[in-house]
Amino acid sequence: TEAIRHLVGMNGGLEGRLMMVEMGEIDLRFIKLKKQKNCRFCSNI
């Protein structure tokens, strides 16, 4: 849940996507976008 909260904290208004992530439907493209922002935490996902 920390990873999910972190992603939401980086970009607000992701309630819908957050629910998808919790259900196991993680959007890899979304995670890659976060990786490109030089976020150490996201690079571990």
C-alpha cells in the first residue's frame, strides 16, 4: 500500500487508477512514466 500511496501522492486525482492497482490491474505504462521522473522509490517497483 505504501507504493500505491506514493504514486497517488506524486499525481493527484488517481482514485480510479488507484482502485485498479489495488485489484491487481497495474498499468505498467503508468509506472514507466513515474520511473522517468527520477523517483528512487518508483524505480523499485
